[in-house]
Amino acid sequence: MTRTIFWHRDLPPLDAEIIGDHIVEATSLHVSGRMDRRDELWTRCEVDLMTKVEARIREEMARLGGRYAHVREEHIDSRHNDATGEAWLAGRFGYTLYR
């Protein structure tokens, strides 16, 4: 499978042309309890979040006619709903789209 999403220091092919900069947001699955960066719940949610982000970027690449995406920045926060006792991760990812 040809690589199409490049993270941080990894760069797309040199012949790729920049189309523009974009942002996608995604949230992970909701889990019971609170989490911090060291626990199993964080890791489980992070894996789910990253899977969803890559799917969203692929959708946007198809929609906008891009061949490659270079994720330059990411911001991930944990969220918690006291009423339901659930926690999840929310992420915002800035990327450059290339053709």
C-alpha cells in the first residue's frame, strides 16, 4: 500500500504540489472513568482517536482531490462528563494537502 499520510518530520515526495492547509477534528470512543496520560484508558482512546483522524484525513483528501497529507500539528485534550462518568479524547490536527 502506498503511503499517503505523513506525520510531523516525515515528508511527502519532493514532486508533490501543495494544495492548501486544512484542519480536521475527531473524538475517540467514550470510556467509563477518568484518565491521565499514563493509564490504559488514555492509550485505548488514543489508538481509537488516531484511527479516526487518519480516516477523516483520507476522506478529506478524496473530497479535495489530494494525493498526500502532511500532518504538521496536533492538539489532544482529554474530556470528561461528570453526569455520565465517561471520558474521551478530542483532537485537532493541522495538515497540508498535496497533489
